[in-house]
Amino acid sequence: MVSLKHVLLFCGIFAFINAFCMPWNSGGVINVCKETFKKTCIGVSSGKTCKNLIGGPFLSGFTSGPYSCTIYNQTSCTGKKKSVDSDGYTEFPFKPKSIECPCV
Ligand SMILES: *[C@@H]1O[C@H](CO)[C@@H](O)[C@H](O)[C@H]1NC(C)=O
């Protein structure tokens, strides 16, 4: 007998897993840089979760692999967004405040 409680528990676990990467894969890495032309960068990893960037402003950036991360002009992954791939930007169209990368 599957009770409503079990269904809710299952949905909760699924929502939890969905927000993170499976144990056999990890989050993508975006390198955000203090200077234009991808200089003085720090790597920030995220697996389908929003990360607020600290220590900015960041002016350029690129991902560490063949995938795209999303940058946002506001914290909590809100506002304007732009996709960033491994070529990235020598200069971002805006200064990102938060990022989200896929599981890879
Ligand atoms: C981010 O972009 C949105 C949409 O263009 C804009 O309304 C908002 O003012 C911007 N926020 C910042 C912090 O620049």
C-alpha cells in the first residue's frame, strides 16, 4: 500500500537528487576572471545548482570542458542570462553575479 506520505517522500527525494549530480558524474567548472582576455581566473564548479559569485567583479571567462554554463547578472541565478562555453568571452556582456553549470 503506497500512502500519500510515501509519494511525497519519493517526490522529495527525486527533487533533491535532481538538483545535484549523480555520484558517477560531477559538476561543470566555469572559470571566471578578474581581468579581460581570460586572465586571473578562478574555477567555480556547479552541478545544476546556482552559485553566487564572490570576489568579483569578473570580466571574462570560459568553461573547463565541452559544455556550457550560464551566467546571470544578478544573484540567485536571476535577471539577465548568457550561455558561456569553453571558448567563453574575452569580455562578458555583463558582470555575472551568479552561475549555473550542468552535470558533466
Ligand atoms: C539584470 O538584468 C535585468 C534584465 O535585463 C535588469 O532588469 C536588472 O536591472 C539587471 N540587474 C543588475 C544588477 O544589473
